[in-house]
Amino acid sequence: MNVPAWVWGATVASFAAIFLFDFFSHVRKPHAPTLRESALWSVFYISLAAIFGVGLWMVWGHDHGVEYFAGFITEKSLSVDNLFVFAIIMAKFAVPRIYQQKALLIGIIMALVMRGIFIAVGAAAINRFSWVFYLFGAFLLYTAFKLAIESAQHKKQGADDFEPNALVKFAQRHLPVTDQFHEQRLLARENGKRVLTPLFLVVLTLGVTDLLFALDSIPAIYGLTQEPYIVFTANAFALLGLLQLYFLLGGLLDRLVYLGFGLSLILGFIGVKLVMHAMVENTLPFINDGQPLEWVPHISTVLSLSVIIGILVVTTVASLLKSRAAGKTASDAVH
């Protein structure tokens, strides 16, 4: 897939324009988005991602089109799970709902920039060292196992359990930070002195959290496609509309009780796919004398997309049925 430089430039410029529009149209006037507003914008951004995918399919062919949709669905699913952590961060810092949009949008923009760097580094590493797929696969398998254990033990953090990262703790101890919100400002003046507001700490926390999330998401999508352009656009579209999705889902996040299991299965599946791909292109001298393992089967992107969609459908339906049954049991107990 040969993507001209001008296409890259136009794509990056378009995403920058969309994010700027999103930022100024939603943050200029602080407000808590209504359910209708969040739903309309969520549908708009998902439709935009789908239209782009169809266009990419028509221009660059069936295989790349399937790779894009598989990558987008995977990244969007991982982003939904990340929203739970965002909600905890907002609760921990007691951010008023009308000011949450600015912090979230800045955090999302930071996430896209960091993922762009990770994508470039990952592409360079893959081009030079095919054994990188072993590392990506092993990391995803470890992440999948860890996520499955946490889901089985119901380790859902609450605001009281959340511990700010070391960078945020350093800022709290050594920088002039106020406990008072000054509307949407990150910096303010108190008693003639320049201080950092709690919203600044929230943005800092979101930035570090997004960096950790990228460690999972980038290897995951490289398990579905090795095309940097598809990796970048799938990630960008997955992040677009994440703000609206945060307000749209709201309390629904707590009802997706099996989402962790579903994501664990998806990451595990992609991890296995990466390891198998590494074996097919093996160059490590201590494995099969540095020769490719030709007997290893190939998992097509169409099969990968089917597995991902199947897992998400089953876990979502099972989660909603479980939550509905639990709610009915609680209601019967009250009566």
C-alpha cells in the first residue's frame, strides 16, 4: 500500500481541523452535554469513520478495507474500556460535569499525538526486525491474561481506590497547585500568584494514562495490519467522538460487566496471531535454525474481523442480560 506524502499531509491536516472544530465547538461554552447531543455527535463521528473506511476500501482494495474496519472496531472497543478509567479520574478530582469536556478533549488530542509517535516507531521496528512481532504478541498475551484475572476478581477500581501516577504526585507536592476550580482554566491567579488548577492535574493524569493505553492498542492493531496509514487513521477515528461517547454511555459502563473478558479474548487472539505471523517470517537463529516455519497456518483478516465482532456481540449481550437480571433481583428484594 503506497500512500503518497500529500495524502498523509491531507489526512493529518483533516484530523487536526476536525479536532480543533470539536474542541472549540464544545468547549467554548462550558456545559454538560445532553443525551440527545451526545448521541447525535457519536453517530456523526462513527458514520464519518465508516464513510472513510468505504472510501479506503474502494481506493486500496478489499484486503486493506477489511484491515481498516478490523482495526477501527478493535481500537474503539479498547477506547470504551478506557472510558471507565476516565470516569474514575473525573470522580477522583471532583471535576464539575460542565468542565469535563475540555479536560477530556485535551487528553484525547494528547493520546493521538502519542499514538502517532508509537505508530512511527512501531513501523520502523517492524521494517527492520521481523522478530518484533514476537515481542508484540507476548506483550498482548500477558495483557490479556492480566485483564482476564482482574475481570474474574471483579477488580473494578473506584474513585477511592485510584492512585495518581508519580508525575501527578510530584506536581501536587512541588508545584503551586490550588484546590479551587477556576472555571475551565488550567492556570489561574490567587492572591497575586500564578497557580495550577485541579483541571491541570486532570489533564496531566489523562495524558499519562493515555500513554499506558497506547502500549496495548498499538501492538493490537499491528496484529491486524502492518500498514502505518491504516494504523493511524483507525486510531484517529477511534479517538474521534470519544468525548461524546463518554457522556452518552454514562452509567452504562458499569453494566458492561463482561467487557473486560471480551477484550481479554480479543487481545489474546491478536497476540496469538502476532506470534504465528512472527513464526512464518522467523529469522531468529535459535528457532528452526533461523528459517521460517512454513507449517504455521495463516489467520486471515476477514476471520480476525469476524472473531472480534463475534466476541463483542456475545459479551455485550451477556453483560446487559446479567445487569438486567441483577437489577430485577435487587428490585424483588426491596419489595
